[in-house]
Amino acid sequence: MALPLFTQSSAVDALQSQIGDTIQRIIASGTFVLGPELEAFEREFAEYLDVEHVVGVGNGTDAITLALLALGVGPGDEVVVPAFTFWASAEAIVPTGARPVFCDIDLDTYCASEETIRAALTPRTKAILAVDLFGNAVPIDEIRQLGVPVIEDAAQAAGASYRARKAGSLGDVATFSFYPSKNLGCLGDGGAVATNDSEIAERLRLLRSHGSRTKVTYQMIGFNSRLDEIQAGVLRVLLPKLDSWVEDRRALARHYHDAGLAELAAEPVAVEGADPAWHLYVIRHADADSVVESLNAAGVESRGYYRTPIHLQAPMRSYYDGRQLPATDEASRTNLAIPMGPGIGPDEASKVVAALRAASPAAATSR
């Protein structure tokens, strides 16, 4: 593929020597789990986010489950979650015994809003899972006015901000994935939970390590979900580069616009007050699938996301209450992602837009 959908690896390649030295140092130390690298990364990431606590865990999915449990979510409770998001956002609710309740999104931003969430609230709602989808940032101030604890799923939004606050600092609790394709990605699986609540942070530390501080006495039924020393060390190398990489992503979004993308498709819209990190750059087109096929044939990698949204996936149908979700339906049908990442400049942006123009001469947009 001449121009891949993800290019984060090219930015990480420049740090290979530093990453290699870090890994060798950790190997020589003989400490691989719950050691000084994790403690240092948790401290440094908390400083970056301007939060009191970061707790490293095994992956972004576990981060959501543990965050829900730390908030006291359990059987008989409901958690509102967008139907248009990655599967794990809803999947992670089920192990708590709570029921996912699906809400719609705002079509332009792809994020849930105060209005769409309010429509899904019931007396059994124990938490809201607000997803910073595609690197946008949810309108958290309005959502928090609903009076229900909010978990910010910031897996796709490392480096984004909302009203001058970092994504990951906006909810009662926030969760991250460090999967390699993410804006801040490690060399395998990894995740974290961020919070300003010391009691929640302590519960998270227990939950991630079998419910025990000592491996002898156990305070609760927990999990085995810890961010290991090597991944924490790698993330310490990458974190100082995050803001620069995100600025490259924002610049690419501007290059696309300047090259005439808005004439051909509906561009994603930043939530009011948000400065997105653009983990993915997802546009909308009335003939999305045919455009994807044409772009791939032209050497520009493209794909549609969440064509079958979560509430219509077989394992989740028993939770779906039949609520109409028109923006989710439209987004799932018409979206397509185009290349996004550090290192893609204006020349490549012009080539992508030219390929899109050739794929859709009628400029058929879906708005």
C-alpha cells in the first residue's frame, strides 16, 4: 500500500535506539512487573494529564472494566454507552454484571452528547461511558451536568484537549489503551486508568493485582491486569513526543481541508471547545463503500469503521432495547477513514484528495 492508513510506526522508528537501550536496562534489572518503570510512567503520565493518579493495567479493555468496578458498578446497574464506537467500550461493561444501554451520537462529531445520553438514562443508570471517538473529545462539561458518574474512554484521544484540559482528565475516571496503533502506543498490549480520586485509585491498584497488596492477604476478588515494566519503559520514551505527533495530525487535517476535501465529503467536526488528536480521520460519503474500494485500488488505504454498530452485533442484541439511533445508523453506513498520522505532509494530502476526487466525480456527500 503506497499510503497506509496508519503511519505511527514511522515516528517510533526514529526512537528505536533509545527504546532498545531502555529494554536492555530493564532486562538487566531483573524486575518485570510492578517495578520502578511503571511507577515512573504512572507519575509522568499523571503530570502530563494534570491528574492525581494513573494506574497502569494490562490493556484498554481491562481499564474500562476495572474503572467501572472501582466506581461500584455491578449487577442490576446500567451503564450508558454509545452504539457507534469500538466493541470493547460496551464489551467491558458486561463482566461487571451491569447492563450496557446504547445511546446515539452527534453525527458531525461522532461523539455522544448531553442530549443523546439523556435520552438513554433510567433510574438504574450507575455510570456513563463517554467515548472520545477518533481522537475528538466529548462535551464533558454538559454531560457531567446530568449528575451521573462519567468514565471518559480516552483510548483514541491521547493528546487531545477540551477547554484547555487534557483528554483523560475530564471524567470522574478516564481509561486509556496503549495498543500499538494508538497515538501513544507501546510495543504490545497496555492500558491505564486516570483519576483524581485517591480511594478509586487504591481500589484500582487492588483490582489489577488479584485484590491484594501483599500476595498473602486478599481484600477483594480482583484481576491479573498489570502494565509490565518493559511496556512502561517504552511508553516513558514515547510520551515526550506525543504532543509533537498530535500537532502533526492536526496539521494534516488542515492540509486535507486546504486541498479541497470538504468539496467531496463531510469532514469530521471538532466538539465545541475541543482540540482533537485525530487518532483516525473519518469522513462521510454517500457512496462510502465504493469510495473505499477505489481509494485502495489507487494505493490509498481506506476503510469503513463500525459498519455493524455494537447494538446490532449478535452478542449484544439481548441488551438492545429497540431505541432508534438514527445518527449511529447514518455514521455506520457512510463513514470512511483516510490516512492519518505523523509524517504525512501536504503533498500526500493532495494525493489523497485527488484520489478521492477521482473516486467520486459527482462529489456525492452525506451531511
